[in-house]
Amino acid sequence: MDNADKPLEPWQWPESHWRGIVDHVRAGRSLRPKRWKDGARCAVALSFDSDHETNALREGSDSVGRLSQGQYGNRQGVPRILDVLTRHDVRASFYVPAVTALLYPDEQRRVVAEGHEVGIHGWIHERNSVLALDDERDLQLRSADTLERITGVRPVGIRTPSWDFSPNTLAITRDMGLIYDSSLMADVDCYELLMDGQDTGVVELPVEWIRDDAVYFNMNRFASLRPYTPPSDVFDIFKREFDGAYSEGGLFQLTMHPHISGYRSRIWILEELIKYIRSHPDVWFATHADIVRYAKAHAA
């Protein structure tokens, strides 16, 4: 190959090129309100990604062992989580792949009946960044239709599977009329999502791996990957993240997985965290959708 035909290395890119990449999807104005609903100092957005068997299925796997681990999320994980939320009168958001919803429609109906939100989480927990535009759009639309058909409620928000975001994801989300995304990490508070410098009308309720149970508890027995953080330390990390949000008067968002934290030795993290948060005055627990609506309407 002639050197003139070789792709440029990143360090050779002209400024217009790297700026175009950076500016395609960008955080805009912060939407932190001065106070939250009913004068609350801090908003708490608990979320649960009900991946279940789709973690194996998206890889084309028929591993009975991995599928059984996913099934645990339905048989034990979600019921344990819902029981904790009910005991403490907390509303939360569940992000559900369409295949999970088709496998366990009664689970999703129970989630909605108990006052929680069900949001889009892909079709089969696919990776958005490897999809063609038409395929990604089709899967996102079909996922929304499937969740609406099963739960009776049209989803208003999306969390991309594995928080994997393609260059087309935001435009699809905007064109669908969704009010928010919860897959990106540019802030700790809600913010406007810009595309090529223009406000899309979509609000980001940001996530972070620090506030995700999977990074502390996942294992892969064929890759020498083992959990390295004791549950007590995970609780301490989440607690300190809340302390920071409360001190700043901002938002505390948390992501957990029923097939990971729905075990007897881990479910206490969720319960004790809720108790700890409840010990603070002026805290508002709400679904991601309700927090986004409030932040957009009352941004300082």
C-alpha cells in the first residue's frame, strides 16, 4: 500500500477531524435544579438492568450454565429487589431487553403494577456500536413496541445495553420522541444532550461504572476474571457516592443487576443503602423518568 493511501493515525488527524468526533455527541447545559421535588435536597435514582439470559444469548451462546445464571435474575433476583423496594416504599427504574420481557412478561407487569418504570434496554442486549443504522433503529423501535405491548406503558427512556453508544444512537432516540437516555457519563447531574452542537431535546441522566455492581462482582471462569471487591467495600463506595450527591444537593444514581446483586450475601447492600439514605432529611426517591421531567422543568 502506498503511504498516501494509508489511513491517518490519530496523531496525524487535522483539528477539524478530531473536533468533529468529540463534538458529535456532547454534554450541554447542566439541568441540576436548585431544589428537588417538595424542597428535597437530593434526588435518588435507583435502577436495575434485568439482563437475565440475554448476556449469554447476545454472544450466540447456548451455555446452559450461563443461561441458568441469567434465569436466577427472574426466579430470585427481581423478587428480592422488589420486596426491598416495597418494604421501604421506594420507586425505581428497570431497564429490560425485549427478549427478557418476552421470556418473563409477568415479571414486567409486576414491576409496573408496583409503581416502577420499565425502560428500553435493547432487543437481546446487543452492542449498538457494531450495528448498521437501519438495524439499530429497527431493534430500538421493536424493543419499545414489545415493552409497551407487555406492560401497557410506552417507555420514555433508554439505557443502551452495556452503555454501548453508536454514532447513530442519539438521533434514533431523538426521532423516537424519547425524553431521556441513561447510558453516558459526562456529569453526575442531568444535562442536555447536544448533537453536532445542537440541543436534541433528549436529557441525559448519567451513569458511571463506579456506581454499577457488575464491575465489582462479575466473573469469567475461563478468563481468570474474579470478583475483587467484598460486598462491604461496595456498600462503602455507593454510600460515599450518595454522601457526595447529598452534600452537593445533586443526584445520586445507581445501577444494579438482579442476577448479580440479587443474592443473599449481596441484597443487603441495597437494603442498607436505602436505610442509610432514608436517615437523611429531604431526600426524594423517584424513577429516572420522573427525575428527568423535574430536572428539565426546574433547572437552575
